[in-house]
Amino acid sequence: MTEQRRYLAGVAAGCVLLGAAISGGCSQPPIADTGNESATAAVAPRDRQTLRLLYSRVPTTLNPHLATGIQDFEAGRIVLEPLATANERGELVPILAAKIPSEENDGVAADGRSVTWQLQPDVVWSDGEPFTAEDVVFTFDFVSNPQVGAATAQYYEGVESVEALDEQTVKINFTDVTAAWQIPFTGQTGVILPKHIFEAANGADARSADANLAPIGTGPYQVSDSQPGSITFVPNPNYRGDPPAFKTVEFVGGLAPYAAAREVLSTGEADFAHNLQVEVELLQDLQQDGQGVVDTVFGGLVERIMLNPTDPFAETEAGERSSLQAPHPFLSDVQVRQAIAYAIDRDTITEELYGFTGRPTAQLLVAPRPFASPGTVPYEYDLARAADLLDAAGWTDTDGDGVRDRDGQPMELVFQTSVNPVRQKTQTLIAESLEELGIDVDIKRVRVDDFFSGDPEQTNSINHFYADMQAYTTGNDHPDPTIYLGWWTCDQIATQANQWQKPNNARYCNPEYDALFATAKQELNLEKRAALFQELDALLAADVAVIPIVHRAIANGVSKTLTGVNPTPWDASTWNIGDWQRQAAE
């Protein structure tokens, strides 16, 4: 591999295993304390009125509109609530709303240009102030304020205005015909902020507001204390529903996935561990100790391989890398991308690493029905066919060094992902197949916080994409996939001009796709719209704009003593934490 690529691949800014420092560079250390002795060690009795939640990352804010990662949504949803959310089947259920709007109850306008919500009466914030339609209006003002730079702004881009018709009625007006009326103010991206608390923070200093760390909310709990790595919640005395079951909720971040899994599944030291990306064999071993179970729910999450169609090692005059001005020397060729897709052994990756927590897939839009394609999108692992495609594209080994080349350019790839045992083994399996094809692969492992960072200065982030390939999981976080499929349009490309804040880190730009998407998002007929979404999915597959490999479940570790946990893939795991209870001791 060239010196330039060898050097850049090694710059991972110091590897970290989900918060636990690794010494000795970027090698993956063995997982400690996995033997029977630690799994069966005596544990001091825990306070049954304390709920202990474990996460891989530490929250940086409890204001989901300013979130930097899923841990912020998970913590924020304990306190803040949306108008409605969607259950596992994708059906809207009211939270702060009195009912779900529809054409039948005159909530949804027949022309698709507005929706009117009725709010629950007599709801108050945790400080006793009344919750009204003005809070919903303010939340839109906050999220749409460019000085705030809200992480959730994309979910409100089609909203023209929000009106308080009276204290309990709010009307959302759209700029155009909008079929996805149910996205604004729903789910984890739709929480309502109290105007009387956040009004002073509606500007460039929004992220420094004290209220972000201890927000006033309408949820079942409120913040009591915050320490490095943990947040403590206590019941909200003004909660409208039955008082929550736990006197204390401890939210602990920065744990490696295996350590979190062990505390819930094996030793019983904790009650809940979020989205465990741990090898399935280890999860099964831990479950045998009987303290907890792995609770899976399949939504829109897809582990995917992104192929960079731009050259990550060429710079423009402005100093931008991975720019559309510099096409990739071989990944800009669809035949090469097809060859790499044939070299991905999805079945082995899923069986060995994910087991019951994943399903092999070549489909980007996997849920919910009716939007996902009804049939399974076919895929093949065929190295011979991959080799034929590379030969046809003119990439052969002309000098006998084992690496394909063309016009003096060797086929060398930097393959990056976040530090995690499952992802490192995925990298290894894929790299072995690619190297068998004659493609040299340099594996790059990046700190989790750096890889998923929204900091414009963090060049190891997925949006900068200073590598040839990268792997991570994402998907539609609302049942309606409009926002998700909009990530692939030309105007959503992450660039230096927008501080790498837009979601199209694939740099995919296809006018045919853009035109089809514009039609789909305005189609009010559900069946026609679903067909258009499936057509968009098929277009991405044909272009090999992305290589989906595993349909991943949200796999949470849950104590056997807990009841009422009702996960949905369309909201944070904590969305109904007010219903969680500890079953009586036997």
C-alpha cells in the first residue's frame, strides 16, 4: 500500500472501546473477565427501587434536538415527550396529544398541506407551569432557527409555520403537499420543549444552556443529579399519570458492550443494557446465567458498507477531501462496486456474529410494511463473478504482486469503522474476501465518539468519510421513510460548505433519484407511495450506492425482574419508562 494511504489509515486519534481506553495503539484487546468465575461471583443485594440503565456512550445533552448520538435521545426521552410516537407495528399512539389526527376527525387536511393536533388538557411541566400549544410553536421556532443548528432540523424542513389556534390546539402548515405529516413532533425527534425555560436559549448559545443538562419536562422522571459518566433521575411530582415505580433511575454511560451485557444478563448488577453489539455466542453464554434476557425488536436498522465514489486522498484548492470534484479512481465505476458487493458473505457475517439479532439483507429499506419491498431482495456471495466484473472493468494484476491495478493505479482500499468487536470481525471477514480478489485492504479503527461525531473539525467522522469504505448502522427512525430516503438526494451531500452536517455521506447524486423522490414525498395514496419508495430502494441497489449486509435488531439486555418494557424501533428504548416496574420478589 502507498505511504500516503498507509499513514492516513493509521490516524485514528487513539482507539477507544466504547469509552474504555485501549493501550498499545489500535489493536483489539481480549475481552476481560469472561470466565465462569466472574459470571457467578457473589453480588451484593441491590435496592429494588433503583432502576439501573447501561449505555456505551455518555450523554452530552438531554435536549434531543441538540443530540450528538443515540445516548442523548435515550436520556432525554426520560424527561421530555412528543405529541405522539409509533408502536412496534408503526401505528401512531398519542402521548401529549389527546388523539391522533386523521381526515375523518378533520385533523389531516385533504389537500395534504396541514395537520391539526388536539393536546391533552391539564398537562403541566415538572415545575408546575402549564403545557400549552405555545410550547409546540416555540419548539418549531427553536428547531428551525439556523443559529441553533438543531440536530433534528431535517425533520421539520417541510414545515412552513406552526400556529396555536387556542391553548389546546396546534396547526402545522406545510410548504407543499406533504404525505409524511406524522413526522414533525413525533417520536424521539419530536419532543416538545418548554417555552418559558428554553426561550432565552433560542440562539447561537443554545448548546451552552444549563437547561440542556437538566431540562424541565412532562415525562415521568426529572433529573436529580449528574456526575461524570452518570445521571440520576427521580419521579416528576407533577406527572399527569400514575407515579412511576422507581424512586431512582441511574443512567450510566461509557461501558463496553460485553461489560454491560454481563451486568444485566449474568450478574444482575443492572436492569437494562442498550442495544448490545456483542457476538451472539457470548450473548447466549451470558443468558445462561439467568438474570436477564436479550430482547430484540426489528425496525429499520441496517448495517451497511458505504463505498466512497470520491477520492478521499485528493484535495481541492479549498482543502476539501472526498469532494465530488475528484472522482474515486475505481469506486466511481459501478462494475467495481458490483464486484465488491458480490464479495460480501452476508450469511457468514450474520450467522457467526449476529445470530438471532440480525438477518442477512441486500435491502436498504427493510421496515415497516407496506413501504419495505414485500419480497427479499436477492444477494449472492460469488468471488468468481466478482473477479469477472473486475477483469471486465480493466483491473488485473499486471505486475504479479497479488494486487490488481490499471494504468499504474493499484486497487488499494482503506476500510474504516468504529472500534467494536463485532465490527472488527466484520472488517476481517470482508477484507479476506477482497484480498482474495486482489484488492489490498488497510483496516482503520476509529474511536466511537470520533466516528459518529458531528464536530466539523473531527476528520475521522462518517460524514467526512476520509476512507474508501466504511461500515456502520442506521435506518429510518420513523415508520414513514421519507426523511431516510431523502438522505440520498444531491442537496443532502455532506461537504465542506455545509460543515459536513448533511446526511448524504455517500456523496450519491443521481437526478433520476431526486426526481423520483420529489414525486414520492407528495404522493398521498399509500399504495402508490409505497411503490415509489420501493422503486427508490431498487435504484440505490442497482447503482450499488450502498451495500446493505445485515438487518439488525435493537437488542437490549433486560433484567428478568422488570415488567412493562415495551420496545419500539421508532422511538428511544426509554419512551415508556413510566410503565416499567419491578415484579414482586418470589
